[in-house]
Amino acid sequence: RVVATDGNPDVVALAKSNVRKNAHDLEASSSQTADVQQLQWGVMEAMELSEEADLIIGSDLTYNSGTWRALKETIETVLKP
């Protein structure tokens, strides 16, 4: 299962649009497409995805040191033990 997330609803809407536009290409190369959902960082916000991820790939995540604790909590919540 592939889940793409962002905290910004506008970015989530754009990502959903991109997944829909590219779904045919994704399905041709594998049996799945990507789910897209909004995710605010923090333990409580990430509980829906608790221990679901084998791997997390992130981009542009650490430029604001004020969010590092919430990012750490989210990663610890979402990653499988």
C-alpha cells in the first residue's frame, strides 16, 4: 500500500488529481495505486496509520525546527516496530 500525505489541503487536492491522472500508468506497472490523504504531524493525528509503514520517504520536512518533535512522533507512530 502506498500512502501519500501532506498537511496542506491544497497540496492533498493536487496530489489526488495527479494520482487520478496517472492511475493508468501506475496500474500498468503494478497492482496498486497511491492513496492520498491529509496528515498533520503528531501522535494523535497519525494514529489512523499506526504501525502501517515499512518505509517512509520524505521531502522538504526539516526546514522548520519547530516541527521536528511532531515529525518524530509521527514517524514513530506510523512505522512498524
